[in-house]
Amino acid sequence: MLDVGCGPGRHAHALARRGIEVVGVDISEEFVDLASAGAPPGATFVRADARQLDYAAEFDAAISLCQGAFGLLDGDGDARVVGGVARALRPGGRLALTAFSAYFAVRHLEEGDTFDAGRGTNHERARVRDPDGVEAEFDLWTSCYTPRELRLLLASCGFRVEDLWSVGPGNYAARPPDLEHPELLAIAVRDSS
């Protein structure tokens, strides 16, 4: 399994503990180091840019959850990520991918956020802390999708969408797209061609 945007390895570790071989990729060297530290057997981690995945039909399945490598990129970044995942999967390989819901973003726009309807992006000021606890603010633009847009993007990259559900972080369930959940979860299969 390929874990794209693996962060500190939470999902990859859980899968490896269940006996699944997992390769996690993340652009952050610090996340790769954190994921590698104490990784269970079967989990390996690589620093890589998800827009430039260098795998060819090597995986049976892939995940990209919690917007680790999807939805936070500008321009054609999302299509490049999904296209790279398609190349990394064997024909018939499965993908589970989450994306922010445009419906939710517009309906629950937080104070200070702006939504660019033409680009489908939400802009917010976010705060992070470094390892010493020093806080800094930065601009965060997040791509948001309608169910139709997500289906079209996946299809354009060689996937057939089997299911598309409304979900929340850590709250995955088979529920139809709605306005009340912040994410969409697509389950897709790489075309055999």
C-alpha cells in the first residue's frame, strides 16, 4: 500500500500492525523522521513530493487521507498527485482519498475565512507552533470540491469511482454526500487500460 502525504505515519503504522506492507511518502523531512521512528515491521517512509511520485504499477492500493498531499496545492497540483497515484497503482488497484467539501466550506465559512468560488479554494489564516512552542501565523489555501468535481478529477486521471461519501476526520461512514460533513471520501479503482 502507498500512503501519500503520510505525515507522522499514523495510518501507515496502523496498516503495518495489521500485516500490510506500506510505503509512506511525505514532503516533510521531519514527518518522515517521526514516521520512521518506531515504525512497525512492514512500514517504510520516503521523503518525496507527491506531485512527482516516481512509482510505476508497484502498489495494490493507496490512501491519501486528511489532506496530507491533496487539496493544499495550487494550480494543477491535485491532478498531478492523483495522476502519480494512478501510475503507482497496478491496474485494478484501489484508492481511498479525502478532499474538503466545497458545500461544507461555503455553508460553514468561519470568521476571517474567504471562499473563492471561481477557484474553489478556501483561504484562512492558520497558526502553528514549532517544537519550542513558538507560534507563527501563515496563509492557508485549501482546494474544495463538490462531489461532481472530485469524480471528474479522478476519472480524468484514470480512476473509476465506486463510492463517494460525506465524512469527517476519524468519522468515516457510508453516507451520501451532504452539507454537514467537512470532507468527501472517494473510493476509486484504477482503470485496467
